[in-house]
Amino acid sequence: MNTKSSGFSLVEVMVAMLLLSIVLLSALKIVHETFQTDQQSRYYMQAMLEINNMAEALQAGDSQFQSTWRIGIKKDFPKGAAAVVKTGNQAVITIRWFNKTAQQEQHLSLTVAA
């Protein structure tokens, strides 16, 4: 009588499923963290562009641009705020926003000739 069976035992299948689950959860975590890092990079890039826009407006003498610019910052950034502080012939342009991932405020500033 031949008692040898072919195939996988239930324990082997369960161990394989456990390993597969661990690998898939790790991959999902990496994708999630990558998405969050990408989002913060986009905020930094957008802040740089917005600061450059304000610097150009200051150098061109466009005084009305500042109010619409601040409204746009509030709308485009989470808890966004913007400030332009003029001191003599220089101006410090700052954009602040809330980083949800790190649970802290982020900011970017630039000093330009006004």
C-alpha cells in the first residue's frame, strides 16, 4: 500500500500566506511613505515658485499682487500663510504650511532686494 501523498500540507500553505502578507504589507508601507514624501516635495517646489513670483512682483513695483498672492497661498497650502517683511532696501518673503506627515510647521524664506 502506498501512503505517500502529493501536494502541500495546510501548515505549509498557511506559512506561505503569512510570508506573502508580510511582504505585501511592507510594500504598501513603502508606497504610502513615498507618496507622503512626494507631496511634501511638491509643497517645497510650489513654495519656491511662489516666492519667486513675489520677488519679481516686488522688483517690478506691483503692490496689488501681494493681496491676491496671500489668498492663493492660503488656498494652495495646508494651513498656509505668507508674509513679506520689508526692511530698508531688502524684503524677506516667507511661506509657512503644515506638514501633516511630520505633524509640524514647515516654512521657506528668501531675502531679496526690494
